[in-house]
Amino acid sequence: MAKVAVINRDLKRRETVKKYAARRAELLVIINDANMSDEDRHSARIKLQMLPRNSSPVRLRNRCSLTGRPRGVYSKFGLGRGKLRDIAMSGEIPGMIKASW
């Protein structure tokens, strides 16, 4: 089980990313537009750098929704490998069975 503070930090980052997503998208359009003047593109780059560091989606980390484990997380289910195995073995995930060959 991950520390509560680490889980809360990740949730706060997710809120920050959502809050600044539109503003980041607008600035990235300006920066990537080759028809804009160099001064406009440079000022957009400066504005993008002035946004909070945690507003970048790169800083997010996929975590297990039950335990907060940061590694071995299956994004399709949002669960860590251990909890996914426990839930699948109890038959709570339709169509998922233990592999045997």
C-alpha cells in the first residue's frame, strides 16, 4: 500500500493537469504553427514555461486504484497486477480466466 501523501499528491497533479489543459493546448498550437512569427512563438514558449510544473501530463503516474501501487498497473483495468490477479481468481472480472495450457 502506497503512502496516503503520495496518492494525494498524484490526485492533486491530476487536478492541475485538467485545470491547465486548455491553456497548454492553445499555447502548443501557437508554438507548433510555422506560419506564426518568431516573436509570437517565443512569447508562447515563455508563457508555457511559466505554467506550473505539475500542469504537464508527463508528470502523471498510473497507479492502482485500490492500493496506490505505481508499478505493474494494467491501464485497461486500473489495477495493480496483484489485485488484478486476486479479483480475477475470485471471478469478478467477466471473461477473465486463469491461463492453462
